[in-house]
Amino acid sequence: MLIGFTACPPAGDSTKPIPIVDTGSLDNPVEVPYGTLETWLSETATNGINYIKVTEVPKTNLSGTYNPDSLGVAIKKSNKKIFLSFILEDGEALTELSDSSFKSVSNLVGIKLPESLTTIGNSAFKECCRLEQVDLSACSELTTIGVVAFSECNSLEQIDLSNCTNLTTIKEYAFSSSGLKTVNLPKTVTSIEYGIFSQCQNLTGIDVDSNNLNYSSEDGVLFDKSKTQLICYPIDKTESEYTIPNTVETIAKGAFKFCSNLETINTSADSNLITIEKYALSECSNLEQVDLSNCTNLTTIKEYGFYRSGLKAVNLPKTVTSIGDYVFLDCQNLTNIDVDNDNPNYSSKDGVLFNGQKTKLVFYPVGKPEAEYTIPNTVQTIGEWAFVLSKKLTKVNFPNSLTSIEKSAFAGSKNAVIKLPASITSIGEAAFVLENHEVGIVYCKKVLVPNNTIKQLVIDSYYPDDPEMLIIY
């Protein structure tokens, strides 16, 4: 149900608030010719919800809110609550609602779209922050919902797609950051692009028509039809623990992103999981445990897989062959990475991740409590971002086997004193520097070098040539 604006009482009379009066109704809207719309909005529209059907609308005036003569701009300028339906001039059928048609029209609270509509354009209703109801009951010809079409519509709690019996395509981020709580997808949908429910903080369930040949749902979670790909786990599902079905081979990009209610993810004894895609379990702030021990087919964990999650420990099976960049970046609670001893590609020692031969240090868990760490004497290379944000470290001891420090290896390790050995031959860009919008510029506390040659390598990596920070020992 739509609720009117709260109005302020007249000055000096706090006991008599202004009554909220609606105009028209959902079933009987007031017809307003487009040519008189602005006058009607300024002189007749009330302080409640104005249910209006705008007639004789020129098609060019649905071209987007960047057009000052558009229908969207006329409504927005009125600052009155509007529930809208409309008819084009000369009875023309509207098939495509243009990009940005009603973008940022913050006083649009509802809209009824015409039966001839086949496409809702990109950003069509983006940032319509008070939009509560979208009536698609007549839209049996609708085939496509565009990129970010309803993104940031944070009052939109429900959208009924059941009558959209020709809907095939929902494009990227279509409902992202909206207020959706539940959504039903019809049997005709063939293409769901990335992030359509990204950051829908109130979403508890996704229901797919059982006759859909391409997608399915189970317990409110979205899968492909065969349940080999887990596509989206609703952010606001209340359960703290979830077991991934044994049919799943891929956890899709961003599938669990921002699922802060989850604390534990389990896999079944006969798990078929092969791939964890980018951002799949990222920013799950309370996710402390992911059991991968049963994943005897797991080969690939892609970039940012567990980024900024609450992981405390993780175990990697012997089958893993590829770990992407930044997989454990900014996991502040991570203290231990354990790799199966039979894995030929990766290994671990004291909770630190290495390649199989321990010639490359891949990642040091930032939650490890120790202030000092000694790198094993087999290590020749410190990988990109290996010690990123290791704020607890104050001292790192390097072996004479070390020759290379890659890009951003110690970025953000602001308390670390780095004493480099004479064996160093290359230092990557920003190896001891972190710069971003959140923290500004952060340098390692000190870098000690054995000679001028290595000193120059450090300077070339954007570390300051400051005698109190960069010191020859």
C-alpha cells in the first residue's frame, strides 16, 4: 500500500495536522492531457498521492530526464507524489521505454506500464527513491529489462513479473541496490546478466517458475536449471549456515557478495565444486568458516574470491591449480591458510601460502598475531600484494635466496621495518606503498638497504628518498 507524504502542521497549531488527500485512485486515475500537465500539477495536484493518466504524450517526450521537456522532468519539477500511467498521442503504441526515461524522478511513487511495451531501457527508473509499485500486469509483450533499470529504487519492495510471459532478458544490475524483498521469475527468462540483485539488502528469496528451462531456485537461492551453477544467494536470508548442493560445479561471480548473515558455508561429502568465480564470497563480513575439504574437484579460485570476508581460516584441497589475485585481500581475521600436502601447485607453512616448491611467497594472512616473521630460505620471490595491509607486522626477516619483490608486495604494512638482503635484483612498483581513497598514502615504516644500487630500486618503486625512512645499513 502506498502512503502519502507526512505534512507539517500549520504554524501555531500543533494539534491539527494538514490532512493528506489523494487524487484519483489506482482503478480510476484522473485523465490529464499532456499539454495541460504542468498547470494541473501546480494548481490541482494534492499533497497526497495523485493517480493520473497523462494522455496525448509526444513520444519524443519520453526520451529521458536529460531532456528538459520530458514527461519525467515535468513530474519531477512538481515535487508532488505521482502514480502514473500514460498514453501516447494519436494512439501510438509504445514498444520501448527509452533509457533514463524517469531517472531520478524521486516523487514518482508508482507507474502502470502499457501492454504494448517490449523493452524497459537502461536506467529507466534508476534512483527513483520513492517508487513503491510498478504495475506490469498488462505487459505480456515485455521481453527485456535494461541495465540498472530499477537500480537504487530503495522503496521498491516487490515487483510481480508473473504476467510478463515473453520476458527473456534481465540485464546487468537491473535491480541492484533496490528495496526488493522477494522476486518471482517467469518460465520464459533465458538470460540473467551479472549483478541484477547486487546489494539488494532486503532480498530474502528468489523464486523461479518450475517450468523455466534455463534457471531454477531452491530455498530462495537462484541456480541454473541443472543446479550446476549457484548464481545468487539473497543477501538478507536469515540463516547463519548454508550447505552448497552437491550438484554445484561453479559458484558464480558475486553469488554470495555482501551476505553478512552467513557465518559458515559447508560442502557435501560428494561435492562437485570446480570453480569459485570473482567476488563469489567477497564482503561476507561474518563468514568465518568455509569448508573446502570435500571439494576434491576444486581447481580454480578467481580474483577477489574471498575479498574482505570474515574468514579466520581456510583449507585448500590438493586439486587447486589456480588462485587468482587478491583472493584473500583485506580478510582482517584470517590467520591460517592450510593446503593439502599432496597439492603440487600450492603449499603452506605456519599458515602462510606459497607455491608448490616454496620458491614464491603468495600470501601472508593479515590476521596473524605475530609482530615478526621470518621468510623461509627457499623463497626467491615475494608475490604481488603478498603482505598487503599486514599492520601487525613490525619486522620481516629475509633470506639471502630472495631476488625479487613484486608489485605492491608490502602495500599498507605501515608498521613494518623492511631490511632487504644484498641478493635483491628487482623491486616492483609500489612494493612498499599503498595509495587509495580510503587511507590516502601509506608507506612501510622504514626500508633498510645494503647499498646504493638497491636503494635506487626502492626509490624507483615510489618509496620516498627520506634519510629517516630509507637507510643504508
